[in-house]
Amino acid sequence: MLDETKPGMECAEFEALLTDAIDNNNANADAGQLSPARRQSFDAHRRDCAVCGPLFADVQAGQQWLRSLEAVEPPPHLLHNILVATSGVLSTRLPATRRDGRTTPFAERLRERWDSFFTPVAAFVRQPRFAMSFGMIFFSFSLALNVAGVKPKDVAKLDLRPSALRHAYNDAQIKVVQYYDNIRFVYEIESKLRELKRANTPAEPGPAPQKENPKNNTSGQPEQRQDRNYSQEYNQPVLAALRGGVGNASPAVTATTNRRFV
Amino acid sequence: MEEAQVVGLLVRRAVGGDAAAWEEIVQRHHRRIYNVCYRFAGDSDNAQDLTQEVFIKMYRTLSSYDSSKGAFMTWVTTITRNLLVDHFRKSKGDRITDSLDSVPSEHEDAQPLSEQIADRGIAPDAAVQSRETREMVHFALQKLSPELREAVILRDLQDMDYREIATALRVPEGTVKSRINRGRAELARLLQRTYKQVI
């Protein structure tokens, strides 16, 4: 501020007395008091000085604006949050009121417990940083599902019955086993192992005569393999349903099953 | 029993582990600290976080309070002010006092402060005590530099005397008065300019 010299008082002195003068105007008991002579000199400078006059008006107006602001009430859960974050004790006042002999209804106690748990949690979750984190998680999850080819409408059509789930599980298992068995590398390793095993075992008296026509074996795969894939390839007696009791001489039907178990 | 003695007794009990005494201290001061934080930070979420931090720090350092060195409220205000300054430095960085027609930042579309306030659509003919007016004053308060803001908050909103403010802010009493004058004048010019533009 300019240090203009005015009769009786300078601008620097005026500014130093400004707060006291304004507090005097507001009859503030705590404020420093201006003597009548200094007050007169102060007012004279205020009227005459082109800088200090408007300054006084601005400061006074600013104070009035600020005094128009009322105290705000803190959120109800703030006290609870502070106590939990510091001493860890929720409140010592609530049990004290109960000791007066009043019985608290069950619904009220339930509500108090509910509030004591969920109010701070809700306040915690509502914070902007957590809202941002939840948003990021949501977008990441939806992006991952999109990349994986999962569509919400497919999820809605998902059949969650136990039988359907069992069926889906069996289908998946069959696909995996088929895939594994048909891998060339796996097949070659298994063949080598069988050859090594056969080479290490002592020679048998002689090859057993084949029961089936060798012409049928056109796959060129080892017999062992076929035995596994085409199991139960032998004559199996199947008894027809007995009617009329055990004593009846029911004919035994010989059937050849050629069912493939995966 | 005097207020200072009551507070001293509460502090001693709280330091000794009395949860009820600590709760009494929190109960007595949390509203005031929340108000200081709210007026300084500008929004409720930050004010709640800061108030909680103030009490956490107070709880940890309660044993270091010496009643012979000053009033408990001044000690609490000093803790609050230090945390507010830390918060301000972390969140926004130091900011110089904005003049009326200066451009506050590149992110605010090169608008002067008075236009920013006017753009909030607050009715100019509202009564001084109306909610809109208070919101406008609160918003204008955020435009003051932190030094001026804390001085006028402690003086005009918390009714602290100059000596207590000087102790809390760790500056001479003359500096406190100067900051209060500048803060009030800056705020008034900002609001008067806004009214003139809107009208």
C-alpha cells in the first residue's frame, strides 16, 4: 500500500488500526480499543485518503459476508468414525443410558446394530476413490468377458439344472479325452512304450490264433489300441428276458457287441 | 471448575486410557474442527477425511499437550491447520492469491474468477442470508489463497482472537491482522464484482 502522508495519520498506521476499528464498529469485546482521539484521526484519514477509504469499505463488507456464513452440521456418522479410528471404542454413552433401567426394544437394538455396522461402511464405500475403483473393476470385468466372447444374452439362456450341468460336464470330458487320445505325439509315445514292454517280456509259446478276420483290421493300428477303443469285442451271451419263471427253458442268445466306448 | 481445568482433566484421563474422556473430547471439538476443514477444503468429503485425520493425530500426540503453553483449543487448531496445509500441498499445490481478473488456471477455460462465480447461476437478488448467497460466499472463499483463507476462517467464522490465531499459525500478530484485512477485502471485491456483473 502507498504510504501517503495525510494530516494526523499515515496509510501504514491506518492499515494497522483497521482490524481494531472494524472490531470496534462491531462492538467486539475482545478487540483492541481505539481511543477517541485516534478514532477521530482514523476516521479523518478514511474520509480523505483515496486508497484507505475504499479499503475500509471492502474490509468491512468482506467481514459481513463472512459472518453471514453459518456453522455447518457434521454428518451423524462422523463422531462414530472418529471414535472407531482412534480409540476403537464405539461409544460409552449408549450403555450408560441403558443402565438407567429402561429396556430397549428388540427392533431398536437391531436398528442400532445395523446402523453401527452399515453406516460407516456405506460412508466408506461412497468415497470418490472407492467409487472410481469399483468403476474400474466393472469395466475390466466387462472387457474381459467381451474378449472371452461371453455375451449377456448367452448367460441368460444358461441352463443351470443339475441334469443339464451333468450333461455339459460329460460332453466336455468326452471332448477332452478324444482330443487327448487323438494327439499324434501321445499315440506315438504309447506305441513306443508298448514295444519296449513287449521286447522286455519273455517270448510266449506262440501267438494265439486271432478270433476275428484280419481283413477287418484295416486301420493299421496295433491290436492293443483297438482293444482299448473297441472293447468287449467278443461274443457275449445275453439272456433273454425270462418269462414264466426259472424253470422255463429259455434260449440263450449269442450276440456280438461292437459298441465303441469312447 | 473453569473450562481450561475441565479440559485439562479430560486430557489427563484420556491419556490414562479412559475411553469416555476421549469421547467427551471428540464430542466437544469435532463440530468445530469439521467446520474449519469444511470451509478450508470446500467440500464435505474432504472435510470428513481431514477431521478424522486431525483426531487420529490428536489421539497419538495427546500426551504431548502442555496446558501451560496454551489453550487446548489453540493446540487443536494448530494440528488442524498443519494438516490442512499438508492436504493443500498434496492435492493442489501452492496457489497464489487470485486477483479478480487473473486467469486462475488453464483448466477453467480462461475465465476470470468473477465470471466463474456468476456462471453458477445464483440469483443476484437473493437475500443476504439465503442459502444461495451463503453458497456463493463459500465458493468465493475457496478462491482466496490458503494463507488468507485460514486467517479469515479462524477470525470471522471461529471467533478466535488475534493472539490465538498468531499462535496457531505461528506468525506475528501484525501479520495475522494484515492477512485478515487482505482476505476480507479480496473476498468483498470478488463478490461485489460478481453482483455488478450479474445485475
